[in-house]
Amino acid sequence: MAHPRVVCLTTGSFQENGFIVADDASRDAVVVDPGEEAELFLTRLETEDLRLNAVWLTHAHLDHILGVATVVERTGVPVHLHPADRPLYDAAANQGVWFGMQVEPPPPPNHELQAGDTLSVGRYRFTVRHVPGHSPGSVAFIGHGIAIVGDALFAGSVGRVDLPGGDGATLLESIRRELMVLPDETIVYSGHGPETTVGRERSSNPFLTGAFPLV
């Protein structure tokens, strides 16, 4: 089977990576973590004649949910979020205050993500893995040689743990248990910065090799 297409759109003052994951054969698509400039996602979907089925959220920090309200208002698609991040999600307006931003509260999520869930984009299936530590309800979407990991893991780094709900020991354990068990060639799409691979991070990420202790 061919691989799903992954389009990365880096948006806004946070330079957050959101993604369109598409089955080019069926024209089905989902948006993962629509950030500050929701119109970029909507325009890309329209110009490529893609049919949006859902919004998947890796977690509920402000930079990853800023575009949810607009996307849902325009398309009516359901939102998927892990329940452990619901308090953060419901506090979107308050999160905005911390950064001096006026934020439109996103609509309530429609589906509670759980570890082991299977989500579909056309012919393609992705498995949900729970990777807490950056936030309590952080998840990764795994399938077809791809891992969309939010802010759990970056190229050469890991997610910050100094925000509410963060915990360094939990994050490192999550990464090792849920992500480092994937094949080396698995492409890692992170919430900020360039893509990487599991093998590259296993061998050289200073937080995972112990060269730079997180806790």
C-alpha cells in the first residue's frame, strides 16, 4: 500500500507545526494540531480538493489548538482529544492571556482518545499511543512508517516539562516505552522544528543517550 501524504504547515508566532494527513486516492484528510493560522489549512484543503474528516490533537497547549475553532466552524468536523488534556483545552482563553492573546474558545471535543485506539484517513489506519510528560494527555499517532508526536520528541531534543502538568521522568519513560520501540526508519513529525527519525534520535538525542539529563 502507498503511504499517506503528510503536509506540514508551520504557523504563527509559536512556529508550530500542524499537519494535513491525506489519502490521495480517496481525497480524505485529517488535520493534526491546527495552529495559529487556520486559514492556511483550510485553503490548502480546498485547493487540493481534499475532504476533511476530523481534527486530531496531540495535546492541548495553546499553540496546537489555536485554529480548532475556525476549522470546526467552517467544516463541522469532529475533534479528537485525550481526556487528560481536557482541562488545558477548556482553559484555552486563559492560556491566551498568559501570552497576551485573545483566543476564541474551541468547541468541546467530540471523541476521547485512548491508548490503542485506531483512527482512519481513507485507507490508512493510525494507532494512538499515550505519551504523557509534556502534558498529561499528550498522544502520538503511529502508522505506515510515520509517527506524529506533538511536543513529546523533537530533532535533538524533547518537549519542555515546566508547563502545568509537565513531568520530566514521565516524558522520558513515555518516549522510551512508546516511541523508541518503533523501527529506526520511522519518520518523526514533531510539533516544532524539522522532521527526524526514531533511529537518529535513539542514537544521538542527548536527552535519550544520557548526555544531557532531563531529571
